[in-house]
Amino acid sequence: MAAGLLADRRFGEPRVEPHPVAAFGSMMGTVERLVYADDRRRGLVYAGAGVAVGAGAGRVLGATPAGVAAATYLAAAGNQLRATALEVHGHLAAGDLDAARRTLPALCGRDPARLDESGVAAAVIESVAENTVDAVVAPALWGLAAGAAGALGHRAVNTMDAMVGHRDDRYGWFGWAAARADDIAAWVPARLTALLVATARPHRAPTVARVVRRDAPAHPSPNAGVAEAAFAAALGVELGGPLAYNGRREDRPRLGTGPRPVPADVRRAVTLARNVEDLLVAWLVAAAGIQLARRVRATAASGRSP
């Protein structure tokens, strides 16, 4: 899993056509057309089919270290997340707000048309925080729990949530199962992300813990609020507040205490996200080393040749 995350950092998204996630999305679009009705049971069928495909692809890759590494690489997307965030930062730093607004939808679904410079910066930081959970920590954690099937099964759930997990007229009931599955799948990874954020910024760790406890419960997402509050506290900025999302206006809770973000804070958030991944990789390598040492000791104790 550490190798998979490092491969994503080194090589980025797989340069193949069709991209595996795009192919999955296309297939699930076909499934949606076949089974759609604004009904929870139909949505459950849809979500179940997607999880089966994702986990099945993981089983095809196999339970070998190479198979798990490949699955983690396919499931992770931290490189693309951070690169896109830096692209928006570059536009903001150059004073090109229109270009920053045009790039923002690659990160999140909110309406960028009325966002000022600080609003775009806040949206980027919130997306970096939330997607560090979905694109970095969760694939590794689900890989730990269930190998390649876990890593790709989680990517399937997260992709389906992005496709149909919306509270609108079409997906209010149909997307319920995918959205709840994503909430469940990201619950532990989101809290591990907050711990990693606090570890990466030890001088802000008490503030991170306090802000997550105080502000995250008010967020409509049980997981995004945790990650966003942790990033807000670590960076010393305020996130959240009113936004327009999928044609709806929402008054999100304020997360953190401090000034509203400026473009320079986007780069700081990207650095923090990279540090979180560094720590995660270090923990995985350490766990592998401990496991290997235990096996060597067990082999030596049994009298067999290592």
C-alpha cells in the first residue's frame, strides 16, 4: 500500500484509455439507466452492483503484495488532487480570478461564479481536506482491512457517491444507498486524517483537537466536516460559511477561528496534505517492518532456517 501511494505521487493518474475510473463511471451510468427509479431499493441495487464490480476487480488483481500495490495506486488520487489545487493557486497568484473559477469545478461541485478570491481559496482548501480522506487515507486503510478488493471497493463507493449521492430531485432517494455507504466507508479514514493532520503540525495539535470536537458535528457531512475542521485549525484560518452547491444555496457552519483564506493558504494546504501522505506512508512502512521482524523472530524461535 505504501508502494501504491508512492507510485501515485511519482506517476500520477494511469495514462491509459479508457481510464479505469472513467470506465467504471461509464458502466455505472449504464446500470443507472437500467435500474433507475427514485427509490431507495433501486438505489441499493445500483450501489450493490458497483461495490461488487470494484471488489471483484480487486480480487482479479489478487492478494499478492503486487496486486495490493496496483489496487492502491489505481484507487489513490492524491497527486491529481494536489496538482489541480496548485493550478488554481497559480491562477489566483497571477490575479486571474476567472481562470481560477474555471478550474475550480475540477475539484468540487460548488458554483464558482460568485466566489471572490478568498471564496475560491476556501473552496480549494476544503476540497483538498475532504479529498485527502477519499483519495489518500481511505484507499490505504481499506487496503489494510481487505486488500486489493477493499481499496478498489472503496474507490467504487466514492465514485458512485460523486455520481448519484446528491440531495436533489433526481437522486434524493436513488442516491441514498451510495451516499450512506460512502459515509460509512470514510468514517474511520476521516478521523485518522485528523490525527495525521495533528501529527504533521504538532504545535497546532491541541487546536486541531479542539476545533474538530467543537465545529465538525455541525457540518452536514459526518466526515468532510472532520477533515475540513482539522485543516482549518492546522492552517489557522476559517473555512465553511454560505455556498452555492448543485444549484442550491447552503449556509454551512464556520470551521476554525481565524481570517478567511487567501491564495497563499492554498499552497500551505497542499503542503499539509502532502505531509499527511508522508506520515501515512511512514506508518505503513513501519508497520511492515514490525510485521517482518515478528516473522523473523517466529521463524528463528521455531528453529527453521530464515
